Amino acid sequence: MAKKKPKSKPVRSKIQDKFLTKTPRETDRSRGCFYVRKLKSGKWNVYFESWKNGKKKQEFISVSKYRNLFLPLQVSMTVEQARNAIKDYNFHRKNAIGPLAQIRAMKRVDLIKKFDKSLFPPDLVELFIDKIRKESDGTEQHKLKLIVHFNYIQKMVRELSILPHEYKDSYGYIVDYFKNEKLSVSYSKNLINIMNRWGYFISRQQGKYYEPISRLKGTTKSAIKSIQKEKTDPVRRPSLPMTELLLAKIKRKVIKSDQKQLGWLNFIIVSFYFGLRPKEVMTVVEKPIFENHNGIPVLVVNQTKLTSVSNEEDRIKKIPVICEQQMTALGLIKTGHILRPHSSWVDQLCKDPKIAYKPTEDYGLYAGRKGFTDLMLTLGQSLEDISGWLGHHSIDMTWKVYKTKNVINFNQTDFVKKNFRKPKSKPKKVS
């Protein structure tokens, strides 16, 4: 009798071998499945688990990825809801479609990785950053800020999963992202600016047309601003303004024998009487520059905050000494005994324990600068000159941001003098 031929083993492709490798226990999970992992914060993440060459491999699936994989998940779901949804999905995926679907699912995960690279091709990203460093106007600090903004844009675009030609039509999604992250209006505008620059750059490199994202509308700005106020994370808020009366109280609180506190007090005095930003105060102490204009002493200040202005001459502002208090502050600058205080020390020193302040009301290092406009107006100076001393490009900026809103100024009339109580006398000027 002829010997029976041994049965031939079923032939499998290399791709099937790659994705159908069994674990030592021959479990179905060797084909790969999705699962939900609970985080400490109470939120959840999605992972894809598979076995390759007898070794377990876990891969994080971002929001953009599981949307492109059409997983039945919503960001608003609870952990239990997400787990039930992914459990049903895995069941139907395993039984209804079969092993070939496992291969296609793994391929789609690889496609998503390639999609991430199409959003920000590494070689073009490097070219764009190099372009920012070489061609952007402004100081090195300003260029570094642009790069930081671009890094944030990369994170945002990957989460939203949008290509440059979709930026304009995705305006609503972008604004919603700003609201969810509780970003400020100014930061949101900076991000849109750098987003448009990247869109123009990559489209030109790829020979495509780019339609820029529209500017933020007035109603949109208001919505972003109101939501940003709810932010509980540490954020710098506008400081309450300094006044001469408040400065007199502060002087009485400071311990005269404590040289550190005296240095902090001198910082507040110089900032108040010259309207300087915190960094400008330290700049004039380290490198003081004085001029004489027709016998009037003038303090020369380099506005280092204006990082977008490359020409150093355009960053210079000159503040004349027009009162006795400024002359005293000028003497403090010459002594060099000025130290930058912590904002919490300023807040504690300035606040009156008898007054109930709002949670958003604080005194900070900008308190002196905030009070400068009203101080100069009481001395009869024009708003145009005050705006120049503050280093603003327009009077509108000075009036909108630095004018105290809770103080009503008006000229006395006979009606007021006759029918109403006389206003309190102005506080004495403290040298």
C-alpha cells in the first residue's frame, strides 16, 4: 500500500503571521483589542493592546486617533460608559468581521501615525523654526516666544486633527479649544497669528493655496475673556493701583531697620513715581542713564518688554522729573538700594484688613505703574504725555488699561457746592 501523504499546513501570509501571533496561553487578545484605562483625575484614556512575537505591546490612542478609527466614544462619557462602549465594539469587531479586520485595524493605527506626520512634517517643522529665528523681527526673547507658541499649536492641531487647508473652516473648533483651555484673548490672538504663518509656509512648500483664519470677532473675544476669568490655576491678574495715600500707609508699616524691606519699598516708590514696569525698575538700577534737557533731569529707560521692536532707539522712553517726589525717587535709583519684592509681600502690605476685597482683586508689582496715570493727571499733565512716559503706542491704551475706573473726576460747580457735601481734601503729597 502506498503511504499516505502528510497533510500540508495552511499557508499564511507574512502580514497574517505578524498580527495573528498567539501568546503562550493562546488568548484571543493576541489579535489586538482596545480598552479604557481610568486615570487618577477621574478621566480616562484609550489604549490598543496587541501581542507581537510573544510580547505584549500597548499603544496610547489620542482623541484625534480614536475619532479617525471611528471608535464609539465621546469625551463627555464617564469611565463606565466608555468601558461598556469599547467592550461592545471589541465583541462585534471580533465575531462579526473576523481576523482580517484585526489586520486592517492595526494598519489604520499605522496610518494615523503617518497622518500625524502629515500635519507637521519633521523636516518642514525644522525649516519653519529656522525661518523664525533668522527672519522674524524682534529680540531673541521675542523669537523664543514665537517658537513656544508654535509648539503649543502643534499640540492643539494634533488634538483637533485638522490640516492647513482646513484651518479656516475649523474656526469654531479652534475657538472652542481656546475656551476649553481657558486661554486669554491676547494669547489666543498670538496662536492664530503663528498658526496662519505656519499655514502660509507649509502651503507654499507643498505648492498649495492657503486661506488664513479670520481674526477673533468682538463677541468671541468677550466670550473667551469671560471664561478665562473662571480659571482657577495661578494666573497674573491686573493689579490694583497705588495711590499717594496708600504709599504713606505702607511707609509706616515697613520696618526701617530691615534693609531688605527698605529695598522692596524703594522698588514700589520708583515704580509709582516713574510708571515703570517691574523689569524696567531693575534695569534702571543696574544701568542708570540720566540726561539733562534745558536744566530738567530726565530718566532714560530701555523698554525691554517690547520684544517685537528690533530697533533699540524705538524702545527708549524718556521721563522728565516734574515733581519733588520724582526727584526723591531719582535719588533712590542713584543709591542702587532697590530690591525686587515678591508680589505676595506687596499684596499683604497694601491691603486693608477692614476692607472686603474680591477674589480677583490683588496688589502686585504693577501697582505703582497702575497708579501713575492718575498721579500725573492730578499734577496737570496731559494724557498724551503720560502715554509716552508709560511707553504706550496710543492714548487709548493708557485710558483703557491704566486709568482708575472707580474714581470720578469732575470740576466743581455752584450746584455741587451748594447742595452736596464738600469732597474730602486731597491727600498731602509724600516725598
